[in-house]
Amino acid sequence: MGNIYWVHVGMLCLYGVLILPSFCQVDSGDAASAVYIVTLRQAPASHYQDELARRSHSFRHGTSLRRNRLHRTRLRNVTKPVRSHSYYIAQAHDSLLKKVLGGEKYLKLYSYHYLINGFAVLVTPQQAEKLSKRREVSNVVLDFSVRTATTHTPQFLGLPKGAWVEAGGFETAGEGITIGFIDTGIDPTHPSFQDDKSEHPYPVPANFSGICEVTQDFPSGSCNRKLVAARHFAASAITRGIFNSSEDYASPFDGDGHGTHTASISSGNYGIPVVVAGHHFGNASGMAPRSHIAVYKALYKRFGGFAADVVAAIDQAAQDMVDIICLSITPNRRPPGIATFFNPIDMSLLSAVKAGIFVVQAAGNTGPSPMSMSSFSPWIFTVGAASHDRLYSNSIILGNNMTIPGVGLAPGTPKNIMYKLVHAHHALNNDTTVKDDMYVGECQDASKFNQDLVQGNILICSYTIRFVVGLSTIKSALEMAKNLSAIGLVFCMDPLVTSFQLNPVPMKMAGIIIASANDSKILLQYYNSSLEIDETSKKVVKLGAVASICGGLKANYSNDAPKVMYYSARGPDPQDSLPHEADILKPNLIAPGNFIWAAWSSLSTDSAEFLGENFALMSGTSMAAPHVAGLAALIKQKFPHFSPAAIASALSTTASLYDSIGKPIMAQRSYASPDLSQSPATPFDMGSGFVNATSALDPGLLFDSSYEDYMSFLCAINGSAPTVLNYTNQNCLLYNSTLYGPDLNIPSITIAKLNQTRVVQRTFQNIAGNETYGVGWSNPYGVSVNVSPTHFSLANGERQVLTVIFNATSNSTAASFGRIGLFGNQGHVVNIPVSVITKISYKYNITTS
């Protein structure tokens, strides 16, 4: 592991790009100029590495290239030849640009050379057109924006007594596995990422070749044996003139907090005390506390990120030889074109999967509407968000004995004492009126208030949309209340604030936020009914309402966990922007994503409530994805030769369908009243189910798919051959163009349109001991299913083909669901979810014809 020192040229700070003075004269503010991602027909360096691997294999083992598809070998000793080939590719990019655009203004931002052969360049549409007509060029795509999809969970997932025991305990869990995070960076000073927390040997993986960028914000020594590499990618953002090096940090340092949070969920050190606002909330640990972290910063708080930077980050992560890539990011819109799968990010990730890298992505926070999924491709493992069993609740008891629930990580008022309530509007000084300051009810400025009216009382403030967008903060209100000697603070929800996920906020004094506008109305009705008002002056002469705040520092534990959170994006998977449904199940599964404690950047400005804190409580599919990335590291550690599809199979087939008390997992169906609008979760809500960390390390049977299978799937999309050629430089004539979505050998079956009948097959391999299985299934409504064989026995290493026949028995466009279960006599249970959307029966066809 080495350091890299970056040279700043004007505004640009680019690694691996030769910037000449003439290039820097490009006017990035010119409306005609834009960033394009250009792909060339020549193979990238990773394909060259595959050729070296084949030659090496042939030299050692003769000419036979047959191998077990479950075991994807990654060549470790060809770094120098590959880097030479990469240098040659970068030179070819410069040569092409000079040849096509010689004498014109342009700016090459990146050379992509490992996963795809191409570059990102700032040019005019006319120049992009010139490039697209070159014989060497296969594809030219306009850059697009992306965004982030924004503890106790090891215990909830059973790691201490299950998966960690399999790995030899937390001291070795994930050791030797490197996870690459494409996110907002990392705070290297956080104790979750130090490498001196154990006396156990902790070497950097020998195959890993990443380096650590060194800047003033990210000084030498920031990386260690835990944090093994860190870089940042911002060239596309810089060309748009929206990058601010002081606010966005022109370094891997995390000025947002999101990247630090996600990295610690996967790989944070074990047993780090969580202390926020002076209160202790237990100890934190990542899913794989001994795994290694490689950071590729490509997202920023103020503007999100851009595909050109993300692809550069993915390309570098793959070249550095990470084992897993975790993306807690999603595109801002569905990719246009023939299919959602054809976009620069997903196609670069396909090459990453070909190189043996397991890819995890957040589903997106755009639920609960159907087809709100923001992660599309079958080679990407998509994770939705679920609750877990630990909750933080708060409440306020009114003088009329009514208790109103709320949130807030805050102490309560002294027990058995009721305090007067005073609304902000009734505690103003003589120089302030509501008419003069319409926002005074938000309690942001102590100078507007009369301390004599506030002191010793509970102050009522308004939680408006200005808190949501950051114009007002809980922290400012708390400081104001403290300065005015209030005993506590209660926020009533403005009815205009809807569809907003309110995380419990840390408070150093007694306080509560009433999250419901209806409950807030009840409190205000009680308060107003208790006031004594002078009929002449219309001023309040006596406060009659009293209350006590219970406090929300103590965790409560719920039996109805997990459940699918309302914001978690849902299937079916959109195949295109129209959208039509794809024959692919998304999400793949769900994992803890709601109210997750994890590390926080010390200089983060993403959440004013956690400013300056070392930990934060966050919710989103962004928090769910790194849970799965960490658990994948445990699988990779136990089975180092598993292909990405094999890891996905182990996670999917062992997922749980039931909550902690054995009832079916529920899914929230609305923003407004999520707990009042629940129904049993379907595969389009939760995929295969809720991740089961311990069972995933002993799956029994495995389904596998290869790069060639994914290529055949893409080629089977009607009219896709030219697009496939453009992105991969491979001709669909070389692949089976009849491998449709239902035919991919994945551990689920999704049929978007069942026209009378359909036969589907699945092949799996036994990786456990000798075992006999029985097969059972449930029919989706309007469909008859027949599975054969119904019993089979397999020795270790043996394979079995399962044939499933679907017949439509009624006509419907509503999705229906079933399951196929394989039950082994040694305790293994394999779960295959089945989804059928449109059904056209034989009887309907006879009638209409």
C-alpha cells in the first residue's frame, strides 16, 4: 500500500490524466459543452488479464480449460503486465482525441482501461458526433447524475453466536477480504477504522494493489491495515463548475457522513462505544469487523455525483483487486434506451462481476409504489430496507392524562413532576410579533423571546418544512431553550410536512418531536383549551396546560421485526423507461436499514443534529446494502473461490420469510401512516426475504450464473444486438439469444407475461454432505405449477436439474406469487420465490380468436 500525491492544476485535481495548458482553456460554463462517456471497441485490460489467466492455466494444467463454474479464480500475479497494457490504452485514447479533435478545445477527464476501454471527455455535441462516427468507437453516452440512497444489528442478525463463530470469532471475521465503497468518502480518524484494536495479526491482503491519496485534508498515514486505500473522483463535477474544494473536500475525506456511516456498517471495528450528545447507546461493530476497507469517493453532499466519476471509481476498484463493491447510490432517473440494464454504471459492473467481484447496491428510497426500483440488472445484488427489533420511542404525558408518542434521543423531565407548557407565540418579548416574524415559532433566535415566560417551562415550537431542508435546526432550538432556561422542548409537526422519514434526534435536554400532525393537533387543542385570555387585550394572562416528557434514551425491543420500510423501493424490476416489467426479481432481499447506529464523519454537515458527533442514527436502503456487503465478506472468507452468483445464491436461498415471532414478514404500504397500512410482504417488496447471516454460510445447494449467461440474457432482449456490441464489443451471434429472464439460473423465477404455458429449468449443485431433498411449492393465483422431480438425492459436488411447468388458469394483469421449497433431510432449506404478473389462459385465447 502506497501513497499518491496529487498535483493541482487550476481547479482540476486529476489522477492518471495528463492535463496540458491548452486543455485547461475549455470553457466548462459553455452550455454547448457536456461530459460524454466514450467506449472503444478494443478490449480493456481485464480482458487481457483473462487471456493471461487462460495461458497460465493451460501452461500449468495442459490444454483443458474446464473448471467448476462455482469457483471463479482471480489471477493475482499479473499486475505489471496489466498496468503496462493500461498505459498503452490511455495513450491510445489521447491519440484518438488528437486525431479526431486536433486543434479544437476539449478536456479528457478519465481514461477507463480496466473494466471498459473508454474515456470521459468534455466536448460539444458536434464533437461527440465526430467521435461516434470513428471506426474505433463503439458507444457515446451523455453523462448523468446519481445520488445516495439515504450498532445493534449484529445481535439481531445472530452474528456473535452464529456467523462470527463460523469465521473463528469477531477477531477474524472477514479477514483477508477487501470491500470497495463507492460513496462520499471516509473520516480516517474515526476509531472504527483504526488497525490497532487487536493484537491479532492483521496483514493487508497480498493481492490488493490500491493506494492512498494524500492531500492536506487526507494526510500521509490516514490509511493503515484496516483502511487500505482511498481516492476521490470529481472530474465530471469540476467541469460543471459546481465543485467547491473547501466544502466538498478535494480528497477522500468525507464531508457528508454517508460514506463513513456505510463503511462502518460493513467493516467497522468491534466494540466501539457509541456516545452521542453525552449519552451512551451501546457499542458498535461492522458485519465483518476484520475485513479491509477501500474507499473510492465519487459522491458529494451538495450535488450528489455523476456517472463519469462513478465509472472511474468502479474501474479503479476493480483494478485494485477488491473482492466486493458496495454502492449505496442510485441513478436519479431510469436509464433511457432499449433496456435499463444498458447504462455505463451497470455495464461496468457487469465487467466487475466477470472479474470475480461481488456487487451490492441499494434498492433506492423511492418506495412504496410498485416498480419504484432504482437498481436493475441481474448481476447486481439489490438490497431493500427493513426494520430491526430495537426502537427508540419517546412520549409526553399531558395534564389531562393523555399520552402522546414522539421521537427524540433525549432525557425526560424529572419524574412525577408536571411543568407548564408555553407556546413560542405566547413567550415573545415586547418587540416581536408573529406578524413581524412568521418563522418565530421555530424557536431559532433567543433574542425574540421573554426569558421570564420561558424559564422553568416546557416550550412548544413548530417543526416546519424549514427543518427538513436545513434552514432551521433542532440544535439551534435546543441552544435557544437552554439559554432561556426552559425545562424542556416539544416540537409539534406542521401539517404541511408529509412523507418525511424523521430519525430520532439527539438532545442534551428534555425534549420530544411529535412526528404525527394529528397527534400535534391533539396537544395544541389541549394547550389552547387551558389558556386564560384577556377579552379586551386578547393577550394570554394565564397558562393552564401542564405536561411531563418521558424521555427516549432507553431502547425498546419489538417482536414484529423485521418489516419492509415504506421508503424501500419495490419491484417489479422495470426493464425500460416506459416501463415494461422485466423477468428479473428485484430487490434480491432485504436487510436492516432503519434507525442504524454507525460511525459519522467528525466534520460532516449532512445532518446538523449530528454535527461534531462520532456516530449517527440513519435510515435508508443506503444502510441496508453495507450490511449485506459485510455478510458477503464472511461468505467469501469461508468460500474464497465462490463466484459472485454463488455468493448471491447463498444469501438468497437461505433468507427468512418470517419475523422474530414466526409470523410472515409485513410490508408498510404508505408514507402517511406506515404502521397502519401493512400487509404481508411479497417478493416484489422483500425479494427472497430477510437476510439470514448464519444460514448463508451453510446454504446446502447453490445456483450459479456466468458472464456468458448474462451476455445471453442481454442478447435475448429484442433489438439489443447493436447495443450489446456498442457496450461490450461482442457479437450476439456468439451467444444463446434465447436465454430470457426466466431462464437465467438464478434462485428466483419471475415471469412478466405468462402466455398459456411456460417451462423453466434451474440447475443447482450440492456443496454440503450427502442429502436427500423433498420438493414442495405453492401456486401463484391464476397459475398452475408442476415441479419435477419431487424428490432427489445428491452427494457432495453433484448437480440436479429442476423442471418447473407454469400454466395460466385465469386471465389477469395483477401480479401473484408463490414459492418453491427444497427441504433436505440434513436440515438445509432452499427457498425459490415465484412471481407471475400478466397471465393469459388458453381459454381466453380460444375465445378471442
